[in-house]
Amino acid sequence: MKTFFDFFTKPFIWVANFTRHVLLLLVFLLVLWLIFGGERINLTDKTALVIAPKGFVVDQYSGDPKSQALQNIQGSDIPETRMRDILKAIDLATEDDKISALVLNPDYMWGAGLANLREIERAVDRFRTNSGKPVIAMATNLSQGQYYFANLADEILMDPQGFLFLQGFGSYRNYFKDGLDKLGVDVHLFKVGEYKSAAEPYVRNDMSQEAKEAGLHFMNDLWETYLTGIAKRRGLSTEVIKEIVELQAQKLIEKNGSVADMALDNGLVDRIMKKPFMHKHIAEYSSFDDDNNHFRSIDFEDYLSLKGNNKTLSQNRIAVVVAEGTIVGGEQPPGTIGGASTSALLQQARLDRTVKAVVLRVNSPGGGVYPSEQIRREVDALKIAGKPVVVSMGNVAASGGYWVSMTADTIWADEATITGSIGIYGLLMTYPELFNKLGIHTDGVGTTKWVGAFSPDKDLDPEFADLIQSNIEYGYEQFITSVATARGLSVDMVDRIARGRVWTAKQAHDLGLIDQLGGLEDAIKDAANKANVDEEYELVWVEQTLSLTDQLLVDFMAKAASQLNFNNPSNAVKLQKLLQPYQAELTLLLSQQPGQVLEMAHCFCDFSRLP
């Protein structure tokens, strides 16, 4: 029997439930609007496709997608642009009648490896040859990497207040021996190969003569590749470009300090224009926008979203697995190569019946020995399963990066790829003197002489040091023997060209360390040919995936970020940009576990982000 209280409260409960459902419906509609609503992207005739990379050009975004979305909203992320998105946009625009021109804008590009720039160069050349459409670059300031990118165009438009500086390639590092000595830290280095110089900063105050010799050998070859690429598009000889670089100060004085005039006078750029006149000039090849202020354009990311994915769900698929970053153990987010996580991606491709071949895109200076071997075993497992594996080396695939590549069916690399550095080293830090300075002493007992051998507060026992060195030499022998077997070379031959020495791919090709010179597109076609699927295949990228709920959340946050204004902590971004070159080394050192020798196949030879 209903009470008077029930009768009195029932309308309020009904109203409360109704209100709650209305609010939930409104929230749901807001989410839908943020994801699917907002300003619509339209593509009309005579539109220029703008390629303006933001941040660093990479093969794979760093970090998991959820973290990226949060950092994007907070404005604390280091911007990155995937090279494959640039390539896809350019290739799609080639056959698109509504795209009338290609515009390259390097102003927001922080850095890109020369091998990646040459990959983009091939795409731009395909666009120019197959479409007959013009390619124009507009720029304010041009660093070395930005200039190579801009120089892919038919003409370069430069702001009169712009800046251009070419500096060449070099490697300068900080050396910590004296500082570590003052702290009372002893660094014990175990290595094979006089050219294995990655750990030199911890045991020396300067670069060894062997490191200088090997460094200049591959850097001069890399610089020649850079100059050749610039010279052939400028209609100048490499000797003339070298002279311009050497005499930049003198030539600038002759032009009363105007970098733009100096660049124009020496044939490095084609026109000096302020932005409004740049837009007017480009509009001759496209059209003006509705306000008649800018040339009609579409950003390549918007263009890709407009074109969609166009997946075909083919039964013949070529899978691309990206291995980019430092190689460390366990599960790692994208942008770092995890022994377990990258192996899992290769295993996923192996177990997928629709995948007929795999392209392993390697962009890594190496890292841990065991995780490198862990990944290489998955490459062998794919081959045993009857699936061809083709390696495409990016900007750098050296040391551990070469280790994971060496047993592939074919290794492709660009002339500007840095590779080799076949060697390993071990690093163990102890600091008994630091404890002495602090008045801390160590004593105790053990059942054998080896107890406490790894203790950082004790002096390293000479016999234990011999044990570690013997193990490092064994690891090196395993490395060069595996290379010799995979490459069909003698062990003695591999030893002569190994010993931690770094090579450009052009040099490595002559030495038999790689099979073919070419880019990612060449490697994909080779994999398809080896799998006997030729043109009848779908290309898929095997990566860490999000659940449907997480993907909706990421899309929601990305859309929300574009609709709302958030404060940008620019100082945090600047700090991350400053520390970024040291991040890989810090990751390696911090990955060392107590009671463990840090056994590494790693080189400090990564020029993947040209300034």
C-alpha cells in the first residue's frame, strides 16, 4: 500500500531521472559535435596542397596515443610529423585534378634526417614528373635541414628578413671523466673494437683519434650527398656550393648583412618577397581564397582526413613494422624500441594469414644487446614461416639497429643512411671513493670471493673485470659471426669492417653490409615481389592499437583541443627540445639495473634530426 510520502516524492524522482537523462543526452550530443562537427573541410578547384611539417619528421610518433593527446591539449608535446603522411598526401595529390600546385613550407620543421628528406624528395619528383604541376617553397628562416626541404621545389621564395645558414656535419660531445673523478665515480668500460666510441665520454676528456678518423670518414661522405642534392637542383656544382659555405661571412658583408640578398645573389634562392607577395605569386598557380588575402590552400593533414583511409581488406597484405628509437628491454611505447613490444608486433604480422611479407623499417642507433637479439629472432621466425622480410633502413640503423636487420632477406638503405658500428661494449659504474668522501665504509663476509662483485660501493676486482671483458668479447664474436653468416662473408672480413666503425650506406653497400640502395617505397615493392603479390596487395602498418573506447577518447580530446584555448607552457617545450639530443643516452644509463653490466650495441652516430 502506497504511503502519502511515496505519493508526494514520486514526481520529484521522475523529474530527477528525466533531468539526468536529458543531461546525459546533451553530453553525448556535445561529444558527437566535437568529434564530427565543427568546421567542414572543403576542397575546390585550383587549390594548392601545403606541406608544412611541424616539429621533427619521424617514422613513428613517440609515446602512446593517449599521452600524445593529453600533451597536445596541454601544449607540452614535442611536435612530430610522420614521414609516411607527407608521402601519402603528395602521392594522392599527383592524380587529384583539384590540386593545382604543391607548396613546401619548412618554417615549422625543427629537424629531419637526410635519408627521410631524400625519401620526400623522391615523392616530390614523382609529383612533378607525373602531374606536371609546379612545386613552390616559401620560407622565412632556413636551417640546413629546412633548406634541403625547400630546395626540392622548382623555386624558393624567401622573406627579405629571412636567415639562411649552412654549417656542414659534425659531432661534438661533452666528456665527463674529470667531473666523474671529482665525484668519486669510477667508470669501467669493456669493449671490442677501437672505433666503438659511444661510451668514450665517461672514460675520456676528449675524442679518441680513432673516433675522429672514423667520424670524418662517414661525415664527409654524408656531406657530399647533401651537397650533391642541393647542387643538382640549383644548377651549380658541388665545388661552388662548398665555396659559398666557406665564404658565407665574407659574402654577407658584401651584401651589407642582408642574408636574403646574399642567398639570392649566390643562387641559393630564387625570389625575395614579403608574405603578401608570396601569396599573390602562388595564387597565379592556384587561386585566391574567399577573402582574397591568401592563395587557396589545404594543409596536407586536412587533405588526408578528407581523402580517408580507403582500406580494401585485401587477403594479400604487406605489413610495415617500424623500429624507431633506442633499443631497450621489455614493453616500450612507440618512439622507443622495446625488445618485447617490437617482437610482439613482428609476431602479430607472422600470425596474420593475410600478411604475405613484412617490411621492417629501422631507424635506430642501437641499444641493448639482448633486446636486439630478441627482435632479430622474430625476424628469423617470420622467414621460417615462409614470409619474406625486407629491411628498409631510415636515417640511421647502426649497432643494435644493424643487429636486428642483418638476417633479413634483403636490406635496403638510402645513400644518406648511417649504418655499421658492428660492435658491443659493457659499462659498469662504481663509486667507492664517493663513499669514502662521505665517510661511509663497506665491510662484510661472503661464502665466495665473488659475493658483492657488482656492488657499486666496492672497488672492481681485476679478476672480475677479466670475466666481464671475456663475455663482451664473446658477444662481439657472436655478432660478427652472425653478420658473416647472414651476408655470405668471411668472419675475418666482417671483423675488418666492423670493430665499431660507422659507415654511410653508400660505403656499406660497397663493403657488402647492405644489398640495395633505395628508399622505403623500393623496399615495399621488393617485399611484394618476393611474396609474389606484385601490385595486388594492401599496405598495412602494424602498430600498437587502442581500444574503441580509447580511440573515441583520443578523437574527442583532439577535437576539443582544436575548439578550445589552452595555455601553452612554451618553456617546458623548449626545455624538452633542449634535452632531446641527450634523451637516448640518459635512457640507456638509467636502464642499468643494480648488479648488472650495461651490455650495449649502441653508437652515438644519429644524425636523424638535422638542424
